[in-house]
Amino acid sequence: MLEKSYKEYMEGFTDVVTGEARRGFVEVVKELEQRFPDPSAIEKESDKKAFAKLFGEYLRIEHVLQNYDEFAGLKALQNIDMSDSVAVEAFKAKHYLGDEDLAALQSVKIPADRKIQDYRSAYNDIRDWLRREKSGKEQEESNIDWDDVVFEVDLLKSQEINLDFILELIFDNNKKVKDKVALVEDVRRLIRSSLSNRAKESLLVDFINQSDLDKMGDKAGVIEAFFAFAQAEQQREAQELISSESLNAEAAKRYITNSLKREYASDNGTELNAILPKMSPLNPQYLTKKQSVFQKIAAFVEKFKGVGGQV
């Protein structure tokens, strides 16, 4: 009962409680495409903040609009070839549209799925960048106040695509394009837009480049081959990490295994201390070493969580 009409969310409205003017979807999309036609080119901190606020506004409005059949029809229209009269008539019948209704839908411009993936990727990149900056010296020198920016993590998660779906798309796209360079580009765009899977970008790209996808007969075959590949890489990289950092091998394997099970690495308790090479806690290098090892294991866990197997 508290929801506004579809038209109000699309065109904007005034909040009767606060008296605040709320912009509509059409205006937000227009500003997004005018101010940030290429989200990968955003470099200045002020632009990063402006984009984060604007795309957050887009996510909030889009989240509400997903409850409306009209918006579902608008998104579905983007995949219709308007020169195909049979497809157009089928679309009109499915969504109960007349010619005027169809014309009204066509007049509303929304970003293509690929563009939204680019926006989501840039949004995730800026969020990660800000978290790194807050823990570094650069944040102290910044004149930009980020306190009024809220990253819509829950809204991003509500639209997450799982790993199996990404692997199924790899199978489908390989059948269509037969071009690994183009396939890798599409996968990079998709994986970077994913909040929970973006750490697996290099893993997926290596899998594509090192595998004969044409010999995989179906989607289940691609999924099975990827997990076998990922588990082998997990073992190899775990051994490299333990060796390069001179860690206590058995303790390190237990710590990494436990971290993979809970899907994050923790530096609480004594687990992390037990894997470090013999060094006095009074040694000035001790804390530096501990933090470095923790960050590398945390990155490892982000990359390999969910792939199964043993380290």
C-alpha cells in the first residue's frame, strides 16, 4: 500500500512525508549515460564518489521497479528484434500489449545488459578501492568526504549470478562465437560485475585459455571440468604460498582448509600465529610478516572458496 505507481517511479515524485523530490528511473539513467558513458575511464576521486552515489540511486530505483510487470516487459523488450514481426507479435501477446503500449515501451531507453555489467564492475571496483584507501595513508590526504556514500551491497547480492550460471554461459557463448579472445572479454565483464565471484576472474580466464571447450559436450561437462581445474590450481597455489612464505606446512594447511570452509580468513585467535615461520613476536618484522601472510591467505580464500577439493 505504501508503494508508488510504476509511472511515479519511472518519472519521479514528491515524497508526501518529507516533501523531498525523488527522481525517477528515466532521469537517473539519463544522467548515468551522459556523465559516465565509459565507467572504466573514471579516475578522479570526485568522479568516483559521484558515480558511486548515482549508481547506488539507480540500484535502489531498479530494485523497486522489479516488482512491476511493466518493468519486466521493458527489460524483456531489449532482447526482441523489432524487425522480426513474429517475435514482436509474440511479445505483445505475452505481455498483453497493444500497438500504443508497445510504442510507449520503445520510447523508454534503458542501458543494455552489457552496460549495466560495466557499471556494476566499476561500482565494485570503487568499493574495493575505497576500502584499501581507508587502510592506507592516501585517505589521510584526501579532501573528499565519503561519509554520505552508502554502497548498496545487499542490492548487489540480490541480483548475484552464481558460478554455475557463469560456467553455463561460457558453454553457450563458446558455441556461438568460437573465439576465445571474445569469450574471455565477455567473461571478464560478467565476473567483475559479480560481488561474490569477482576474485575468481583469473581462475576462469585461465580455465578458458587452457581448456578445449569444444570437447565438452554439455554444460554439466564444463562445470565438472572447471571444478577439477580449480581444485588442481588450489592445491598448486596453496603449496606455492606455503613454500614461498616458509610457513609451517601442516598448520598452514589446517588454517587454509578451515578458512575455505567458513569462506573467509580470520586473524583472531592463535591459528594464524601457529603457521608463521619461527620468529620472536618482539622482532620488528613479526607483525609485518603476519599481516602480509594474512592478506595473501585472505586473497587465496576469496579466489578458491566454493570450489571444493583439498589443499
